[in-house]
Amino acid sequence: MTLGELIAALEAEDPAKVVARGFTHPHSYRGYYHDLAFEPDRNVTVGEMLADAYSAVGETFEGWKGGDFTMGRSTDVWLSYEGCCSDEEITAGSLAAMLTNTVEAVA
């Protein structure tokens, strides 16, 4: 899945929806520095994930061993802690699973 596809999928959802397993903190993916990764997070809203995805568009991140990599809407996206190489690509299926595993919002 690309960053643009991820953004489009998140835009189609209720931003207040809280998912049990989502993501935060965009960064250069250690597996492929030119790709984008997000760190896994728990109990995060779709709106928060969308804001993190938007924040990465056009942003330049430093690769793990150096170099600058600018992310765009055609950049592939992964789920991985910064500095790690998880091999967990965000796909349409994995995103759908995230979006269906919701939790009650805390008021």
C-alpha cells in the first residue's frame, strides 16, 4: 500500500473511531530507507493516524545509516518501530483488520 492509498482509506473512515491496534510516529523504514514506516500504537483514533499520515507527505527523514529520504503519496508504507525491520507491510487487508478491531472511546 502506498501513503496516498493509506490516506484515502483513512479519509473514508470516521475520524473518531478508536482502533485497538493502529499506528503513530512516521519515520524512514530501516528495511528500505526510501519507504515510510509507522510505529505500532494501541487505542488510537483514525483521525490521529490520518494526521500522522498527512504529516509524512513531503517530509524528509534520515535513513538509519544516513541519507535523506523524502516521502510522497507513492511511497510504500510499513508498520515497524523506528530502527527495526519488521517486514510487516501495511496492506489493504492489514489496514482493514486494524479498522474493524475497534474499542470504546474513553469520554
